[in-house]
Amino acid sequence: MNRGYKVKKQGIVIVIFLLLLVHLLMRAAYDIGSGMGDGETPGKRIYSIMLRQGVHLSSPYMIYANGGGKSGVQYWYYRNMPLEMCLLLEAEDDNFVTEYRQPSAIEEMAAIENSLAYQNGLGNEIETESHDNGLSDSREQQELEQAVLAENTAAAGGFVPVQTPVATYSEQQLGDPEFIRKNFYAEDPTTQIRADQLQYNTLMGFDAALKQDNSNVQILVYHTHSQEAYIDSIPGDPSTSIVGVGEHLCDILRNQYGFNVIHHTGEYDVVSRDNAYSNAMMGLEQVLAENPTIEVMIDLHRDQTNPDTKLVTTIQDRPTARFMFFNGLCYTRALGALKNLPNPYVQDNLSFAFQMQLAAEEYYPGLTRRIYLKGYRYNLHYRPKSVLIELGSQTNTVEEAMNACDPMAHIIAMILNGENKE
């Protein structure tokens, strides 16, 4: 009885299998026939299908390129392959791309959209609505401002400092540390800034105004990486490198704003960039020993970006390199606080850079990039008012970098004169 039952059960299974096989064969025949082109034989059609499937198996990213979904056998098969999983996850979350690289030009413009209500520049620059990010501005005031600037610029034949803000943030926005983090800072993955370091009252509570007149040296401008140059710099001619741009900045600070400035042109990266910051310490300490009245230290650099990134905007009809303030936090995610590289002025450094960044976005929207944060010290521990500035990149021209010195000097002067607190 049991034997007959087993035979009957096996027969049923065989029949079901045969029916499924017939169904699959009929479906295959239909698919092959419906996809055949003129003059294409069944053999060629089968070969074409096998070839396509072979390509999919040998190159997993093809399923993503062909618009494959996130379900089905192929998805679950390919998800365990590193290349395909990376591509599949890209559609879900593009945050796997780290910020070791600098943002592209498109990303930078997106950052401006998120933080600015108005942009200076030509007609091809992006205009944003104030209700998108809470920035308040007056269109009539902006038009009047631009008209006055145009008239003054034409009369003076050069750059004219903007006298009133063209965009402002609300108290509610600036009172939110997370808003400040997203709109003012770019954190390197190796470090992390704390919420208490982003309190608006703390950042603005720092008194950055100079404490003495210009009878003594007030500002030191130097270059840890003195060999950095621009796309059209002349090899061997420091006047067309970051050093020449630094001298131009010093001239403006001296002649237009009356500051007493030293330009230190020591070279610390000629043999290698690896130990440039360590090499610079001896030279900086000598300058500071000879000029103890120095209150402000500016380490002026030129950034290195992707070759297709162009850090340029237009200020008063002049092509102007965009620049970026830079802070070291003396903290890494891997090691925590770097006790072997102490900096008692980390918060002061942050406040100094933030005040300049805020002034830049209010008076020259789109001119600066977000403040970049990294984990080490970068010789910012000598003075509370110490900052590193990345002026343009290797894709900028010398002219664009030189033009940026005018609004940069104005921003620095506003903070050092306490005008941002008025």
C-alpha cells in the first residue's frame, strides 16, 4: 500500500515538473520570437540572449547601468559583490563619498543655495529665494547698493568695499548649532566639532578687535607652503605665486586700512611638503620673538582641488577667486584630543574664522566656501587670532587670486576694527 502511494506521489511530481518545463519552454520560445528582428534566426536570438546574460554576470555593474531594481534574484545575487553593492547603495545614499576631496563646483554652488539668499555676480549666477533658507534682504536696497557700487567703481577705477550687508541670517537660524554646522562648516571625516563649540553667542562673544594702534606690528602674513602657484604663474617668479598674492594682500591692509603688517616669506616646503608645518615653527617663533606685539597670524595658502573645479565668482565685474577659512581642532575621531599638539586657542581660532565667514556671506555672498575643519593643529596655537586661508586653487589665475585680496582685506579689516559688532 505504501509502495503504491509513493509511486503515485512520484508520478504527480514528475507530471508537475513536465508541465512547468513545457511552460518555461513555451515562454522562452515566445520571448525569443517576440524579440527577433528582421532576418534574425532563433539560433542568433538565443546566442544574443546568452551573450547579454554573460556580460551581466562578468560585469555586475551592468544591472545598475541598465536601471535594475532593488529586488529579484539578480539584485540579491549581486548585492554580495563589492562593486555592484557600491553602485546600488549610491542610489540610496551618496554619503559614501568622503570629504577628503574638496567639493566640486556644482557642490559648492549647492552649498551657496542652502546658505545664501542673494548672490553678487553676472546674470548666469544662481539667484535664490530668501524663504528657502531664512535669509532676509531688501531687493530695493540691493539694487540701490549695486547702483552706488557701480558708480563708485567707475569713478575710482577699482574695487569699492561694500558698505552695508546685502544679506543677513535670522536670530533663530544663528541660534541653532546644527544650522551653523551645516551652513558654515565642512568637517573632514577624521575629526568632529562639538555642539558647544558652535554656540553663536560663544563664537560672536570673542573680541577679535585689535588692542593696539599701528605704531607697532599688528598682523603677520606668512606661507607654510610658499611653493604653491596658480595656473598661469611663471615658474621661478614668486611674484606670481601665493607669495606674490600675499604681498598684494599686505599692501592693501597697509595702504587702504592702515594696519601695520609684516610679510614673512620664509620657505618651508621646498624639499618636501611633509614637514612644512614643523619646519615653519622655528621661523615663526623668531618673527614673534622679534615682534611680540603681533596679534593676528594669517597663513595664506592656495588649495589643491579636482582639475575640473573652478573656484571663481564675480565681484564688481571682476573675476575673483573664492577662498576658504580653515581651522584645526586638535582632535581626531581615532585618537581623541591630541594632547601632544596642544592649542589653548582652538575656540578663539574658531570664533575668529566664524566672524570673518559671517561677514563675508553678509557683504559678499558666494565669495567664500564653507570653513573647513581638520583634526590637527597647523601652527594655529601661537595667537588667539590665528587663521589659515585657502585662496583659490591650482585652476585659478593669478589675476583672480589678486582680485580676491580686495574683499578679503575688507572682511579682515571689519573684524579687526570691530565693525561687525556695531
